[in-house]
Amino acid sequence: MRDSVEKKWKSMLGYMLTVVRLLKGWYSFNFLSQEDLEKIKSMPWLNGKIFSVLHHWCIGYNSLHNTLQNKLIWVKLLGFPIELWKKQVLMDIGNAIGKKIYVDP
């Protein structure tokens, strides 16, 4: 996972961020700015068939009591006219359903 994340995020951020493996399934990422973190958090991340979720760490953070606040879903729009397959139209539909959306090219 570490190599995959480093490669994908380096192309988006322009630098190699520090990735430290902690416990099974847990990693620590160090970003250079809040804007970089927000850019990464704005998209769902799949590593193979594993959905990756980012959580902000703070003193007293307990992963056992943490719950997901966002979920990755795929929406199939049956009979949706091809002339409306534009990023902004899909973003408007997605934002009507939930808070944030990423349109997969």
C-alpha cells in the first residue's frame, strides 16, 4: 500500500510525502500544508479492492471507537442521456445526493 499511495499522491502533490506504517492497516502521512491534505481528502481512494479512509490524528484518538462519516458509493443512472454526461452535470447530481463528489474519468 505504501508504494502505491506514495506514487499516486506524489503526482498530485508534486513531492514525496512521508508515509510511516504503524499497526496493521494503519499508516501515518505527513503533508506539507493543509491545502495538500484537503486535496487528498476530497477524493475517495481505492487501493486494489481496499477503500482507504483518512482520519485526523489528535491526542487521545482511539481507532477502536472511530466510525466512518463518509462512504464510497457508485450510482448508476439508467436511461441518462449521453448529451448530459458532462462533469458539471454529474457533480450537480452528486452534490444533490451528498456533500462531496468525485467524478471518475
